[in-house]
Amino acid sequence: MKKINGKTITQWIQTHPIIETIIHTEETLWLNPKYQTFESVIKNISLTLDDVIEAEERLNRFAPFLMTVFPETKPSSGIIESPIVEIPSMKKALEQFYNKKLGGDLLLKCDHLLPISGSIKARGGIYEVLKHAEGIALDSGMLTIQDDYSILAQPCFKELFSQYSIAVGSTGNLGLSIGIMSAKLGFNVFVHMSADAKTWKKDLIRKKGVTVIEYNFDYSLAVAEGRKQAEADNNMHFVDDENSTDLFLGYAVAALRLKKQLDELGVNVNEKKPLVVHLPCGVGGGPGGVAFGLKLIFKNNVHIYFVEPTHSPAMLLGLVTELHDKVSVQDFGIDNITEADGLAVGRPSGFVGKLLEELISGVYTVEDQHLYKLLSLLVDIENIYLEPSAVAGFPGMMKLENDKTASQHPTHIVWATGGNMLPDSVHQENYEKGKSYL
């Protein structure tokens, strides 16, 4: 009889009955029994708000460079940020779709519109590459912190960076962000792509001069191979989506900016009107960093929910079993096959799971057909095109109806994690698939 950490699957189900629903790949909602107040948890976490502010300052230093090499960042003065929009029509459509009244307001955080690589990965991924480049340039004596960083676009810096390499394992969007930014700076870049990575993503980064290495296995192998490659080369930096503090802090900067955006919209966040944020989750780095940043800013007045596909509930199983990265969905006989390619991860980040295990409010899962229906609905109602994984947060309002936040008047934020870089033909195909399910 197969055992997972000394227990059979039957024994796991006896102690955690929700595991049976997860194994049957049914949609499920798990409310975190270990959830604690922000004040009691933060004492045991070494990362602080100062670390996030330092990351934001570094991104600000790079703004002149980004404006120089990516003209699309000029309107935002070289800051990689996305709008947040009110979508009341979509809320009405969801009420009809689910045939129930949904409490609270609904906002969409449009990370699919992030400049350069059109997904949430433009935050952490690009930040880590820029931090690495800054370190090399400062060590070389060719750059000082006081300089105007637009000088980094000069050929002498490209020549400097060409002596170094960057590697990453990815299901798609992180590879895009790392690949585009690293190649622009002049690094040699290797992106190790899992079997579920979409062909158009692989083609796009190859066009940018990136070496793409493909595997017929899932994300975990792509990461392991990338790590192995970097260990054999002293001049190669590995971007570790599972364990990187730099990636995590790059994502966390989103919270500082979201606070300003909500102030501008006149959205008050308090005990009676909390924020409820729905974050699609793959390995956990992106949503984890954003969640941590939001907790630093809004403390107990923000409730974070991660969302995963029913066939890739990696973070959910890691948290329920408390095994984190010591367990995979395959251990429980789940296939990790989903159309939500950015979320097709079988083993979660232990770093993120352990850091947030008392700070996130819960996790829920959504099945692929449901994602396609919501994708088409969003196009029909708001004319907004996302990729399947980016609509994962929309069912949250309905799923949390009976939760403690439902008695208040929360502001729900659905984090739209990607989709802007999809070719029109793929958008159309996704839309038609959703219409056929509807």
C-alpha cells in the first residue's frame, strides 16, 4: 500500500475528509483552520515592509532604463504597473450565471495589461533580473547608485552582461518575463519549459533570442533541470520560482501601488469593508508575494484566497497536509493536467506555503470548463480578454457567500494574472470553447 509521509491515502482522508473531494477533482473550498491575526504571525517572519520598499526603490532606479528600451513603459514613466477597474456589469452577469445575489463590490486588477510581458510574472520575474544586473554593473565599477540608469542601454553594458547567463524553469509566463528582460539587457538566457507550456509562448521567447529547452514532463522537472544547469556554471544565475526571496519581494511591491490606486478610487478598507483578494496560484511565488505585501499594508482587513485548477491543487494539498513541498498532487493520484497552463504545477513552493500558512484565509479550486465559461462571459460583458488561468478568481464571491466576510460589505479583487500577449487566434479559440460550454 502506497504511503505519503507514513500514511496511506485512506488514513489521510480519515484525518482530512476534504482530501477525498480534492482527489475526485471536484471543486472545493478550504478555509484555513490555522489562520491567525497579522500581528501574531509577523513576529516570526524575517521579511519586512522595509524590504518591500527597498525593492520598489530599485524598480524606480531602473525606470529611466525601461523607458529607453521599452517605449511602451513611457506613459507610466518606466513603472511596470497595471490598472485596477470597477466591473459592475460583470458582477451582475455573475449573479445571473450563479443565480444568486453576491455581496460586496467587484474590482479587476489588470495584470494582463502589465507592460513588457503581459502577466503578473512581469513583477517578480523582471525585478529579479534587474536586481541581478544591478549587482553585476555595480561590482564592475561601470555603474553607481547615483547614475541615471538609462546608461544601462549602452552597448558596453550589453557586452558586460553577455559574459553572464540566466536560467529559469517555467510553465510559460515566468519564462516570458525572464526571457524578454534578460535578453534585452544582453544576458544569455535559458528557459526550461514544461510540457504544458503553450507553443505560442515558446515561439515568442525564441524570437527574442532566448534558448528554450522543452520537456515532456511537468513543471517540477523543468525547474530541477534549470537548477542543475546553473549549478554547473559559476556565471549563471538561476531564477528559483519555488524559493526566491527576490522574486517574492518583486511581487510584493504590487501592494504598495494597489494601496495608492484604491485611495484614488475612493475605496476605503477597514474592518467593516475589508478587501477580499482572489489570486490564481501555480507554484505560489507570484500570489504569495502579492499576498504578503497586501498583509503588510492592510493587515487584518485583507483576506487572501488562492485559486487552483481542480487537477493541479498543489498549494491546497501542501497546506491541508502541512507537508508543503514534500507532497505532490501526483502522490494522491491527481494528473496535474489543466488548460490553465500558468497554474499547472504539481508540487507547491515550501518557502511560500510555510511563510503564509497562518496568513491566508483559504484556497478554492475551479475546473477547466468553468474557467472557459467565465472567460467567454467576461468577453461578452466587458470586452476583456484573459487567458483561462487569469479568470480563476471570479467564482470566489459565490464560494465565500457563507464565510465570515460575507456578513460585511467587502471589496472583492479578482487578480487577472495574464492574457495580453496571447495571439488573437488563441483568444478566439478560447472564447469559442467557452461559448460551447455555456
